[in-house]
Amino acid sequence: MATAQLLQWSENLRIGIREIDDQHKALIAMINELHQAIVARNAKDIAREILDRLADYPLTYFRDEEGLMQRSGYSALESHREQHEDLIRRIGELRNQFDAGNSKITFELMFILKQWLTRHVNESDRRFGAYMMATP
């Protein structure tokens, strides 16, 4: 039986910059993959491998997104960078809790990840998308 996804891509999450939208889709897929591994109580090594990929991916993705912001002269770059650092910290917390074997906290942190990503895309990334569409 397939596990329901924690987070689904929808057009409501599209910000209009293909590269960033594709990266958001990849992040959502990894979050869902980890969620499914945890729900299915897969071997700890499998879930840990997914969690490691989830921790590594934002480092490249954020660097690319922040580089685009810097090149475009986006004035909210620093506050956006702080939000990215917050997600990296939260993923680190998730790894620590997972390693400690605390599945209840893991599910709580998965929910926090979902909320963080949804809010970040719908607010901060959407503002950047609108800025880029308005910039000649």
C-alpha cells in the first residue's frame, strides 16, 4: 500500500522561474521519500541515506538561488539567506533526532519541514519570482 505524500507539488507553488521551480519539485520529492521511509519503518540506513541527500541538496540549491538573487540585485538577499540557513539547521535537527531513534520528534520535525517549505515558497520565493518577472 502506497503512503500518502506529505507534500504535493501544485501550480500554487510555482514561482515562475523554471530553475527554482524544478529545485522545489526535487526538494518536495526528497521530503516525501523520507516521509514514506519513516512511515514504512524502512531500515534505518535507507532513511538515513535519504536524509543525507535531503541535507546535501539545499546547499547547492540555495547557493544557486542566492547567486541568482545577488546577480539580479535583489535587496532581500540577506533575509532570504537567513531563511535558508534556518532550513539547513532544521534538517540537522531532524538528522540528530532520527539518529537518536526518536520517531515522534522525527514526525514533528517532518511537519515543521513541510510548513517551512510551503511558507518559504509561497512568501519569500514568490516575492523573488515577482521581482524577477518585473526586472527588465
